[in-house]
Amino acid sequence: MGRAHDDLSVRHYGASPGSHAHDHFQILLGLDGVLELEVQGRGQRVGTGDGLVIAPGDRHDFEALGGARCLVLDSADPAWARLRQQAPRREALGLAQYLASACAAGQPRARQFGPALLMEAWAAAAATARVRRAIDWPGLQVWAKAHVTAPLSVADLAARVHLSAAQFSERCRQELGTSPMAWLRDLRMDQARQWRAQGLPVAEAARRSGYRSPSALTAALRRQGLTPPAKRDD
């Protein structure tokens, strides 16, 4: 349940009002636009779905040249201190959008229970970050290369690092910026390129790297600008 001194509101930002500080925590969660801030001399950015906790006494300035809208919680609850370095997960945007609409509609329960829900979202993200197992990408790459001829699936890769297929896919996009199958395809192409550079015939390189035919491998190499040797051996 929200504390008596919690104030939940939706605020619109534009030109800078000048540097200032509060005697309470200020929690921002972006709804629309981009809010640029300087907090204690450090640049910060709150876009749609981003979150930021500003501690009591931290001098800050802000500006949103194109306009920005944020859900703002002013709170004196000291529990926010341990969440300063952790932003909420992207899923918190749905909660923020709902609370913003509820506040605009004058629903008292949003102001009453919203602060506690926001803190739960931040705390859950912090707990997830603490327990998340690191993926040994180099080790996984070695294993995948050793099984390059096998029809590996996302589930196979995920099981190797003790994650579900959905979790592995999300981590792959977050940490490598690509999908699991695109990562695996690039790995196989790189291995095939190395075999071709060592003089292995196209047909054998294609078989070993899991391509359906020599011509499929040749086309893939050409698309990547990795033209195989001129000598025809397929």
C-alpha cells in the first residue's frame, strides 16, 4: 500500500527550469518522448519505458526539446535507496501506462497502490539481475562448432546453457544483438569459409557445415563477400 507521503502523477516536460534538488526520492518512468537529464553532473536519459531514481539532495536539471511525458513518483520511502542503480524491466512500461491513465481518470486506487506496485517492479528487476546466470558465449561457440553438422535448434543451444528457448533468445538479442539461429548461421559460415581457405572441396565443406548443397554454401559465401577460390571442385 502506498505511503501517505507518496505522490504519483503524470508530468509533461519541455524547456529546462534550471538546476534544483528535492528532499525526497523522485522516480521517473518514461511514457512518451525523451527526457534528457543531468544528475549530479552525470548525463542521464529517460525514453519510453526507461526508469530513473533520483535520490534526495541530488541536484538535477532536465530538458525535453521535443516534449516528454513521464509517470513521476515523489516518495520519502528509504527503500528506494537500494534500487537507485537498477532500472525496471521493459514490462514495467505497461504498468506505468496503466497508472498514468488511472491517475488521469482520477482513480484513487491508482494513487493509493501505484507506488507499491512500482517499487515491486523495480525490486523484481534488481533480483533478476542478481541471479541471472552469465552465458559463456566463447564456450558455447566451441561446442556449437564441434556439432556444426548436427541440426541444432534454439532449444538445443538453450539447454546447453541451462535456459529455456525463450530466455536464451532474449539473452542472445540483448547480449549479441542477433537471433540464436542467425548467430549459429554466421558461425557455420565462418567455419565453412575456414575450411575452404584450407583447400577443402566445396561439397565437403558444405556437408560438414550443415548446408543442404554445395551451391547453397557458395551462394551464402558470395552474399557475404567471401567468394570461394576460383578452382571448381564441386
